Amino acid sequence: MRTTTYIFLLLLAVVSAFAPLPQGDPAESLLAQMAPEERVGQLFLLTFDGSRLDTDDPILNLIRDNHISGVVLRSGNDNFSGPENTLRLVKELITSLQSTEYQASLPQTGAEVEVESRAYIPLLIGVIQ
């Protein structure tokens, strides 16, 4: 019995020696890549009025420029237009919001200066009916 225990412990030691080393926390890695204004933006979860978005809509500007962490869609803010096609319209709205965040994370090339890409973190989307 004692020999079996020693053999088991020896095998356990050998197997654990070949176990992969723990990797760093992915959240810490993302935070290390972020500029201070991006970290501050991650503290904000916002709402907005309306169920349609224009390219110059303030919420899209906040997503692009201030790196907010997410959006809450509320029936009280008229983010839902009615019972007809609600799922399709909400999906389109969320896709537009997420697409704006993704596009803002890509490297921006301009006539004068190339802006470095930033970490892509998908928006948190909450729904309150």
C-alpha cells in the first residue's frame, strides 16, 4: 500500500512538471494596452433616446471618441419601436452600436497622421423593457 502511494505521488509530480504554466489574466493584458482615456471610458454605461441611429448621433460619437463600455436599451427611451419586428430592429440597433465600436478600434489612416489602433472590447448591451 505504501509503495503504491509513493508511486502515485511520483507520477503526480512528474505530470505536474509538464503542466502548462498559468498565463496572465486576459483582462490585465487588455488594461495594459489601453490609454488612460480608454480606461476611464470603460467606467461608463449609457442610455440614449430613439430606435434609429444616424452617423452623427451623439451615442455613436461617445462610442467612437470616449470608448464607453456599454449601452442600456430601454423602452422608456423609445429604443424599441413597437411589437412588430422588435427583435429584428433591436438586432440591427445592437449591430450598429457594436460595428461602431469595432470600426473605432481599427487603425485610422488619414492624410496627415496615422492613428494607432486601440484594444477592441465589445460593448456590453443591456436591455430593460
